[in-house]
Amino acid sequence: MAKAKVKDITSSKASSKNKKNEKAEVDNIKKGLKSKKKEVDFDENIKVSIEKKLHALYSLQLIDSQIDKIRIIRGELPLEVQDLEDEIAGLGTRIENFKKENETLEKSIQEKNSSISNSKSLMEKYEDQRMNVRNNREYDSLTKEIEFQNLEIQLCEKRIKEYTISLDNKKIDVDSSQQLFDERKKDLEVKNSELKDITAETEKEEKTLEIKSEKNQKFIEERLLAAYKRIRINARNGLAVVLVERDACGGCFNKIPPQRHLDIRMHKKIIVCEYCGRILVDNGIKEYVDENFNI
Ligand SMILES: [Zn+2]
């Protein structure tokens, strides 16, 4: 009986020991589950926080690209105005030069005309003298003089004809240049007022976008933001964050290896293109930003 009691005790002891073990095991499993849950939570947390960063980076890129576009448009208009101003100045100089050339031509025509009247009066004088010559030699010499003056007159008339043609052509040039000059002046007026309007309009838009950009930057840690800005400066199109398109980097169009592509889709790390260094995002990030951010 006593033995049985002992046995009982031992068995009850054993069972209590077993129970203890069982409890410990359950606890362990629970603990394990908990730690596994913690791991999952931790993983999920990383994913969420990286996703948030990617959303912020992608939307920051969209905003900054809009600012870039505005600056390019506004940057081109002053250049167009400058081109017009240069053209107008060039046309002005051309017209001035034509006018000077015309003055010279008119002066030359006047000179030739006075040469002609000079020759004519000489001819008259020689003809008078020829009436009273004393010998043949004198007569011949005067006849030669008259012939010479006659040739002189013909030459002058020929020159006057040439100068007149040239003068007429120059006048046509002056007229067409003047017409172009007036047209360009009008264009310039239009462009200038356009520039004024666009500058006022875009400056307002740019300011709004800049505020948006700054607000967005607050969601991105300093180190990442610095990297973003650095990539943007170095990239010719100002793109630091690009979409993966057809398995390639949307910035440099180099192919992305499948493993890297998978990492990009997991949103657990910020992945950059191994060729151009741009931050890569997948369509999931784009769609989320498109739906939830007002850009
Ligand atoms: Zn790239």
C-alpha cells in the first residue's frame, strides 16, 4: 500500500513534472510564436517605413520635375526675346549701312553730272575756238579735245546708269529690311508681353510647387535626401527617382537583373541602378502615389 502510495506520489510527482514540462514547452512555443510574430512585425515595419520613403521620394521627384519643366519653359522665352533683339539690332545696322551706301551713290551721281556739265561747257568752248583756228594743227587738236570730252560724257553717263541701277537695288534692300525690321519689332512686343505673363504665372506656380517640395522633403531622412539631390544634379534630365520600365532602368535604360527587380518590388530596401545610381521604384509605388498624393 505504502509502495503504491509512493508510486502514486512519484507518479503524481512525475505527472506534475510532466505537466511542468508541457507548460514550459507550450510557453516556449508561445514565446517562439511571439518572437516569430515580432520578426514578422519588424519585417512589416521595415517594409512600411521603406515604402513611405519610396512614396515620398517618388512624389518629390514628380514635384521637382514639374519645377524643372517650368524653369525650362521660362528659360527659353528670354532666349527667344534675346534672339529677336539681336536680329532687330542686326537689321538696324544693315539699314544704316544701306543708307550710307545710297548716300555715297547719290553723291557719285552728282559728281558725274557735274563732270558732264563741265565737259559740255569745255566742248562749247573748244567748238568756239575751232571756229577761229589759224591752222590745221590747231583745228585737229581742238577736234581731239572735243572728242575726248564727248567720250568723257559717255563714260559719265554709263557710270550714272550703273549707279542708278545699284541705287534702285539698294533702295529695294532698304525697304525689305525696313519691313522685316518693323515685323520683328512687333514680334518682340508680343514676345515681351508673353514673357511678362508667363513669368508672373509660372512664378506663382513654381512657388506653390516649391512649398510642396519642401513639405515632401521632411518625410525623407537627411542622408537619403542629400543622395537624392546629388543624383538630381548629376543627372542630365534632373531625374533621381525613376520607374522600372520593361525590366530596365527608366533613367539610363540598362537592363535590371531579375533578383534586383525582385528586391525593388519587395519594398524592403532602397535600390539604386547599378549603372547610373538613380533610385529605382516599381509600378506599385507609382500607382500608390498617383492614387493617394495630390500632385
Ligand atoms: Zn540607370
